[in-house]
Amino acid sequence: MLTLYGIYRSRATRNIWLLAELGASYRFQPVIQGYRLPDPAAKDAPLNTTSPAFLAISPAGAVPVLDDDGFVLSESLAINLYLARKFGGTLAPTTAQEDARMQQWALYGVSSIEGPALDISYAYARGEDKTEAGRAVIAAAAEKLQRPFKVLEAHLLREGQIVGGRFTVADINMAEMVRYAQAHAPLMDAFPAVKGWLAACQARPAFKAMWASRLAEPA
């Protein structure tokens, strides 16, 4: 039995989205980030990333974590690549070359896109786009994204999808990283292929179901 530890307001969203696309059966065990609790060590505190019970599963103390009948795996991108291979089908790599490309794009996204995109996401979530200092943070992050977004734009214009000319786990992994920058309209408008591809990804029923659950979860 698969067990996914995490919450919707975490990188577990990319795993939940994929699992829905796969139609896979799994148990979802809520684990909240310790920093979000007033006293994560309190006796009545919910299971969180600092709880001894969770640290016994994941010494890194971070969500998400997957337990597949005793095989424990952390890091959301690695989890998705594993799940795609495990279940197979069109979402998974069909050749060694596709497998390598999916790993390449996951590594490129996490090293070049996710950090600055998160800076944008956090700034908008905190309302900092309404302040001069916040707008400077957003502008600096958007500038860092110019080069990787140009790479992604050109690739999508040629290929249409991230790998194999079809929707795969690679699209889910990348879309969930690009999503963090989505609030900054000027950036997205400058890259219409990226914007259109992301909209198509987010129009899928599995994404919509995941996102509705995320919005329903307490902030």
C-alpha cells in the first residue's frame, strides 16, 4: 500500500496530482510543517515535520515522503519519477532516453526555476507586490527567470510538451515549479508558449481536483 505523507500546502501537490492522473490507490497521511505550529512539540500537536514519529520515517524532517510497502522515498520530484516508472503508461518514460530527459528537466527546473519562482510566489502571497521593496524582490526574481524561461519557451514551441510530445510526469514536475511564478503576469505574458502550456496542464481534471483540495485546506 502506498502512503504519502504531507499536506496540500506543500510540494506534495505534485505527487497528489500525479497519483490522480495515474488513478492509483494510496493513503494520505497529513503531516504539517512544524514551523506553522505555535508549539510543534506540544503533547496535543498534530503530526508534524518535527515529531519524533515522523523523523523516524524521514530524518530530513520535510514533506512529502512516500512509503511504498517499506520503501521510503523523499523529495517530491524523485517521488514522481518513481511513481511514473512504477505504474507505467503514457505518463512514464518509454525508453532510456525519455527517462534521461525527464530527469534532465526535473534537475533543470529545480536548479534554475523553482528558487526564483518561489520568491515571486511568496512575495505575492504576503502582499509585497504593493510595496516598493516587494516589487524589487519580484523584479529581481523575474530577471533570474528570463534565461530558463527562454529555454523552456523555445523547447515548448518545438516539442509542445516537456518530453515525448505527450503529457507526462515531466510536465507535472515542471508545471508545479513554473506555477510559483504564475502570479507575475508580466513575466508569463512575455512567454506565451509557457503560459499556454501551463494553462493546458492546469485545465486537466486531476490538477483541478488537487487544487480544489489545496484551497480547502487551512492556510
